[in-house]
Amino acid sequence: MKSRSRSFLLTLAVLIAFWLIWSRMRFVVWVHAGFGQILLLFGILAVAIFLGLDYLINRKR
């Protein structure tokens, strides 16, 4: 995979993760998650989305 498309996928994954967490922010506040926990959740979600998109785009059969 080219560096440019990989960078695009990473950016897209981070934006999707940010949107998912931001849209559910009331639940994060309800659970009383700390800032570090929110950052960890954001990072894990972004990596999971990135790997999923990478797998879908680069499937080789």
C-alpha cells in the first residue's frame, strides 16, 4: 500500500473515531471517565477502524 493512501486511511480512521466518541460524549461523562481513559479509548477505536479499513481496501484473494 502506498504511503499516501495509508496516511489517508489513518486520517479517516481518526476522524471516524473522534466523531463516534464525540456523538456519545454524554455516556463518557456519565461513567466519569478520566482524560487518560478517553484518550486510550480514542486511540484504540482509531486503530481498530484503521485496521478494518486497511483490510477492506487491501484484500487480496
